[in-house]
Amino acid sequence: MADYIQIKTSIIRWACNRIGSLYSELSASKDFKRLSNEKGGAVSLTLKQAEKLAKVLRYPFVFLLLDSPVTDIDKLPIADFRSIEGKESPHS
């Protein structure tokens, strides 16, 4: 029998938004049907499903297990001096 991991839907929704995807699109896919079975603000996924979800969301697996999203994951530790057509890059 498989063990299930509880993952908060708020974290999944935040990670979906981060990559420009919709939670509803993700839950409609055959690989993540369990996302539509939300109970108490969380979903139950097997370890394999959770690892696959992390890969699809481009979000570290361990961060899915936290109570709130890690929002500073995309911040660079050094100054970014890139420019596009002489204007500062939105990633700067």
C-alpha cells in the first residue's frame, strides 16, 4: 500500500502561478487527477506523484512540504546588470 504525502494547495497554486500555469489545467491532466480531491486545503499524493509534480512546477520537492511557499527562490544572490535594448532587464 502506498504512503501519501499531504501538500497544501496554496503552495501548488503559488508554484503554478510562478511558471504561468493554472492549477485547474494541472489537475485536469491524467498524471495529477488527485489534485482535484482537495480536503482541508491540502491534497494527498504518493511520493512518486509529488516528485513528478515538483519537476513539472520547476520547484524543489522539499519546498512542497512546507507550510508556505519559498518566494525568494528566484532571486539572484549577485547583482544582475543585464539589459534589453538599453533598458534594465525585468530580472534585474
